[in-house]
Amino acid sequence: MRLIGMLDSPYVRRAAITLKLLDLPFSHESVSVFRTFDQFRSINPVVKAPSLVCENGVVLMDSTLIIDYAETLAGRSLMPATIDARQRALRILGLALAACEKAVQDVYEHNLRPPEKVHQPWVDRVDGQLARAYALLEQEIAATRVPADAAALNQADLTTAVVWTFTQALLPGRIVADQHPALAAFAAAIERFPVFTAFPHA
């Protein structure tokens, strides 16, 4: 299998780490949706990262759908099996993905849109959603134990760390680490796992 996309995308990175944790063989190709648009389009005409080229040539896209396929292929899931634990993991995962979506929107607004085209009420709304997602995520992670090793990671843990690292790298000072101590410590611990250092935020 071939995973297409840059590791500076939190969606590509969470897919890559998941595939590795599931012990699925794959190659990673750092193709950018911006700098190498035409090359990406030749692989997936929709130009959406991540894209997964399956062994039969079928191209899948969207990290959550790629992870669903990968877990089916591996015959195991990174989500808890019991209903209470699964509900809590889904709550954390939903907050992390909401924070990710708003962080990406914020990056696009400030880095891709000309300043004269920025609509400040929209930016304020996105920033508010981002702040609230992280405030709620901080509460959840404050009550969460740091996994002892990569084998103990679930998808909520994995995605939370990836999204935090992305936000800190691309939006420095927007979500202050000192105001989110549990998240900062949690992500820092997970980022030291070999499976994370093997696929670093680029």
C-alpha cells in the first residue's frame, strides 16, 4: 500500500502512525497538495491528503475512512472494545478532530488567503471554536493516564497528540501550552514513542 501526503498534515500523520501500529506494510510518499499539485492529481484526481493506494489499485481518501479500512484489514482496532471506554474515547477523538479542523481552517485563512480577503467575523468564529475545543479537550486529558508505551495507545490518544503538535507548530501562541498543561505533557510523552519519531511532524 502507498500512503500519499505530507507529514505536516495531521490527517496524513495520524493515518501513517495508525498503519504502523497495526503492523500493516506500506510506503509513505511525501507528495504535497500545494507544491506538487499535478503529481498528486495523477495519483488521486481529487487531490486530497491523505490518499491510500490499496494493493488492488483502489484509492481511498480521508484519514478516518483510511483508518477504518486499515483496522478491517488488520483484524483489530485501536478503539476500546467496552462501551464506556469506547464512549469516552469517541468523546476525546471528536474534540481532537474538531480542534484539528478549526486549526487547519485557521492556517488556511492566515497563510493562503490574501489579507484583504480575510473576513474577520469568520476568523473570530473559527478561533472561538478552536479555543473551546481545546478547553474541553484539556479537561478530558487531565483525567486521562498517559499510555505506558505505544502498544497501549488508542486512536483518541494518538490523534490528540498529533493534533496538539500540529497546532503548536502551525499556530504558535494561539493555544498556549501553559494554559493546557495536561495536553502539553500528554502529547510530549506520546511524541517520544518510536512510532511517533518515525513519522515526525515535518
